[in-house]
Amino acid sequence: MKLSLAKHADCQGFTLAEVLVAVAVAVIFGVAAFATNERLLVALKNQKESTAASMMLQERMEKFRGFSYTNIADATYVNTNVVQVKTTSEAPLGNLSETITVSGYMNTGGGLRNYPTDGTHANQWLRNSSYPSGNQADTNTTLATDNDLLKVDILLSWTSANGRMRTRDLAAVFGKGNIGP
């Protein structure tokens, strides 16, 4: 019986330094992947907020487009039908502050107005966490009779996903021929 001796094979392997370099490269790759993913998620949340703000502004303005001229100028009507009614789009906006201003744009004499720098008053509301149903900051009871055109400004401010303050606004001008209920 013949015993075969195990052949001595050259065992080649990785040195400790090579293994440590490979582990370091894998760790750097993993950290970069997680950082990229986090940045992507913040960008997606910011985009979701921008879309929600645009939809909220459009929803608000569509409400005004459905009102008659005298209803737009009526502070009580706007407060009840717009300011106190939450939109379906505002949920993603953190720490939301909404300012709605209805001001004279062109008086009955044909002169343009520039609220608030011209000294006139407007109907203005602020809705935020302190005033969830709105707070009227300025009042003008003669908007409909003193003006041929009214300007509606809606300003949204909120704290974004990355802690930055963001704003969006939308304005429209309405005339006495505005069709509404």
C-alpha cells in the first residue's frame, strides 16, 4: 500500500492590509449610498410640498373665481367660505401660514391702487397654527363700491423638510362682471 503525500500547494491569500482597504472601500460606498438616498428623500419631500402649495393656491383661487364680485368684496362671505375652510392639499405643508388679501386694484375713477403703500385698506386674513380659523388683520367695507377691479393675493409660507422657510403666492384680478352665484 502506497501512501500519497499531500502535495504542497502554494496558498495565496489576501494580506491584512488588502482586506482593510477592501472593507474601507465598502464602508465608503455604503455611506455614500445612504447619503444619496437621504438627499433624494429630502428632494422628493420638497417637491411634494411645492406641488401641494401650488395645488392649494389653485384650489383657493378657484373658490374666488366662483364668487360674484360683491361676494369677493364681502369680508364676512370670504371669511366663512374661504378662510375658515381648509383645503384638501395643505396636509404636507409643515407649519403653514396663509395670508389672503382682497384689495382694490382700480378705483371707480380709473386710478390704479397699490395696497398697502397707497394708504388704502383691504380685507386681509392670516391663518396659521395660532389662528386655525383665520384672523382678520385689515378691513374695508367699501371695496365693492369704491373699486371697479379687485385684486386677490394669496401668500403661503411653510417650513420645508430641510428646515428652510419657503413661500408661494398667487394673485388674480376680478372685475364687476365676474360671474358667480
